[in-house]
Amino acid sequence: MVRIGIDMMGGDLAPQEVIKGCKAYISDNTGSTHLVLIGDETKVQPLLADAGIPDNSYTFIHAPEVIEMNEHPTKALKEKQHSSIAIGFHLLATGETDAFISAGNTGAMMVGALFSIKTIEGVSRPTIGAYLPREDGSLGLLVDVGLNADCKPENLNQFATLGSLFARNILNIDNPRTGLLNIGEEEGKGNLLAQAAFPLLKENQHIHFIGNVEGRDLLIDKAEVYVCDGFTGNVILKMAESIYDLVKRRNINDEHFNRFNFEMYGGVPVLGVAKPVIIGHGVSQATAFKNMIRTAVAMLQTGLNEKIKEAFSGTESLKK
């Protein structure tokens, strides 16, 4: 039995859509997962009663405070220790839950992940990735997409290992190819960061490095894991999100572009911290919350964090 903590107050459409997502997950998965729902009981409990979620499938924890989207993350976590995010991280840090999910204040989620449960030993900076719907129907993974705007070469090297382990264990890709996002394919191309990262990636025994890849390669069968700094990755992510909005506004119904709907994948995991933390989009709806729970459970069942610990244990090439 795995215990998944869920912030019931996080997101623009909470708690209604969170409850719908929990119900959808429980309907498909009975007995193996216990949900720990954290939120304001005056707002959540009446909706839970109406939803008809089986009582034995969840535990409810009252959290009278909410960290709003516009609040300063560190200050809010310090001052609102009875908020759903603060209590969620306390439960995770003390072992009362095995994973934590929220579509609330992203900054507060990152601060909570870094200071409540900390990084895995050997990981200098955690990373967050984004899914890339490829033309052949499969998924690629882009890391980093905003957590680390400025990076050193060794950071990109670690992101590659973290992304490859996620692709192998969660996306079920046997030997994921890793490419360094650059402005040309030839070795020696790019800015100082890309030039210095290339030889580290080339020597990394934990990945299948194929060299430099370009922006035009992101949505085709070129690699499964694409590595870049968080500034570049976030620009790409926001553009990818806009593609789905654009095709919908123009009433285009295309199977490939429909897969740019983030709801299909839920949130993104923070890779490199000691326990599974999933961050959802602020406008997440029921399907996204259901899939966030599925991702958290998959991370626990595959032992992803233990495999990350093993990869980073005593690996000098990743600690340069």
C-alpha cells in the first residue's frame, strides 16, 4: 500500500477538480493506493461527501490555511505552517506519506521539496522535465524546463542521468537516447555551457549519449531525452503549451496536436529529491490530477528514487 499526499487546495480549480481526479483514480485502482487528502475541511468535506469516494480509500487532514499563487514561496511556507502545502511536506518528511502532489504555488512546492526532504546525496541541483509528444506517437522528455535558469556543465550532465532514469523506469524506454540541445549537430558547437557539457555527457556511463541535437529534432524520433538549461527549456515548454491553445482556437482536430494537452500527462516530477514530489499546472483539471497520482505511484512502484541514489553513489563523473 502506497500513501499519496494530495494538496486539495492547490490550483485554480481546487478543490472540485482535485476531488474529481481522486475519484477517477480510485475507480480504476482499488486497494493498492491510499490517498491522504490535505485541505480546509469546511470547503472540502461537503464535496467529498457528495462525490461518493469510498471512505476506506482516503484519510483527510485538516489544513486551515492556503498558500496563494502570488505569495512569496519562502515567506509563505514560514508564516503559513498550517497550509496544505506546508502540512503536505511535513507528512512526507516524517514518513506519513510516500509522495506529495500539488497544483498550487510552484515556488512553494520547490522550496518545500528542497528544504523539507532535501536532495539525494550527490545531486547538486534537482531538475524538472516536460513531456514532448513526438510525431510517431511516443513521448520524449526535456530537462530542465525552468527550475535552473542558469546552469554549469556538470548540472546538465546530472540532468541527463536523472532524465534517462525517469525515461527508462516511468516511460518504459529500454535504452533512452540522450541529446544535448544545441544550435548545431557538430561537436564544438554552441555557447560555452554547451561546449563544456558535451565531453561530460560523452563520458557519462549512465546514459546513451548521441551528441548534439537541434530544436527541429524535439518532436521526431531523434532522441528520448533532451538536455538543456532551464531558461531554454522553459521557453520551449511555454511555446509547446501555446501550440495546443492555438490549434483549439482554430478548431483544428489533429491526433498529434491533441497530445499537446498537458492534462493527458498530469504534472511533472521533481527529479533528484529524496521522495516523489509532483507539481501540477495551476489550471489542472480532473484528468491531470488522476495522472499525477499515477505518476507518483509509478515512481514508488519502480523504485525510481532508489535507482537514482544508486546511480549517484560514488559516481565521480557526475560530481565534477
